[in-house]
Amino acid sequence: MAPQEETAAPAPAAHNVLKNVDGADIVLAADFGTAGRPSATFTELVAQLSSPFTFWETMPPPHGEEAGMSAAQHVERWIRDVEKSGRTVRAVIGFCSGSVYAAALVEELSRRQERPGLILIDPDLAERHMVIGHYERFMTARLSSVLPAHEVEAAVRAGHDADESAATALELAAELGKLCLRILPDACERGGMTGERSQELAEIFTSYLHWLAAGSELDARRVWREATAVNSRSEGFGLDAFPEEERAGLVARVVDFDLPHLELMRTPEVAALVDELLQTEQPAEGSLS
């Protein structure tokens, strides 16, 4: 009888595989990763790591499927991949607002396996005011070079009108997404960007607004208390974004780096610390409300 060929494990549907080690435990990276962003990505961090684990990065659903998705539904989608793999999750690493999803993943995984470790890189919450704030900054930056000032102001004003009328953060994201999809492709084409690329840009940003809005449903603070946080020196990022009276006890341990937020995940010293934490850090108990 001819020997049976090994069947390769199916690729995860809701994650980007950054590194695969056959049979090894998984480390989940929670982020809204996009190409071309100024801040370093998990792709850059994982490329520097020597830890013998498989690394998966959470991915948003295909455009159009994100509408109305709750935080719990996002987490459930990622958990399905883990369950299908049959592997154990060693740790979860959250970056910026992805840190709220990292806490939720730890909590949900703990119902199925030994509690994973939790590492946060410049952690931030996901809150409703961030949704309109990101819309305003993004649209202003993208439109100002291609549209007259009064059209840029009208786009921003339409976003604030949506903020006043939307009952929930997800409703706000839906309305802002409609504005992006209506305004941005035309504006980009007027600036010389191809129609396909401009539509893709609008869809990615719309997906991000939904991801951020859904994250506002999570209160991650109690789970963060078991985490080690990697903190940059950039004002307004990481723990610096929290009122001073809230910082004590927000996480179990803080490691400060004299680095800007944008550079944290492309710096060898940070990678060395993450390698160390993945090998030695023991998770504590916590709970997510």
C-alpha cells in the first residue's frame, strides 16, 4: 500500500499567517493591519522574532460583511480559525486599539484552553469619539489636496451631522462609511488615482470605522491588568493617552522605550522583549465585562 500523503492544514479564513511552524502553538496579533500605513506592522515585528511559534494576525471580514458586526461577532470569527486548527494559543498581542480585541480574545480562549498570555503594544481603547475623529482627520488629509476647501468642509460637516443623529457607534460607522464610499473615490480620481484603487481605499477605511466602532462595545481594563505593556514616548499614545490617575494598575507591568509610536514594532529591542515575554510570561486571572 502506498504511503498516505500528509494533508496540509487549511489556511485560516480570518487571519493573515505571518509565520507558520508546523504543529507549534499560535500567537495571535490583534490589529487592523493595512499596507502603507506609517506605523510599523506586526509583519515587521514577527520578521525579527526567534520564538518558535506560529503567528497569525487578525483580519477584518471582506468588505460588505462588516456592516452591523458586533465585537462578539468579530471575536467569534477569529476563534473559529483557532478551533479548526486544533492548536493552543500561547499568547495574544494587541497593538493600539487592537488591544481591546486582544483582551476579548484572551477571555474567550480561556473558556477553551489554559489562559493565554497578554502583551499590549501602546494600548488604546476603542471609543465612539475616535470613530468621528478618525473620519475627520482621514477625510481632511485625503481631500485637501484634491478638492476646494468648501467641499472638504462640507464632507467633514456631513460626518458631524451623522454623529449627532446616530444612536450607536455602529450606526455612526455605517453612516460615515456611506459618506466615504460616496465622496472619496470621486475625489481621488480627480486627484489622479485610478478608480479601482480609490474605491479600495474607501472600502478599507469604511471597514476600519466599523472595526473601531464595534470595539467600543468592549471594556478591556480588567483583562489588561494581567498584561505587560510596551509603551512608546509619543505624547497621546499608549498609556500616555490615559489620565494620569488611571495609569496606575491599568496593566501589570510597563516597559517604556524611548521610541516614537510609529517605530515600536520595527525596533530590535522591542522584538527582543516580545521574544522574552513569549517564553517566560505567565498569564494571570482577569475578566472582561
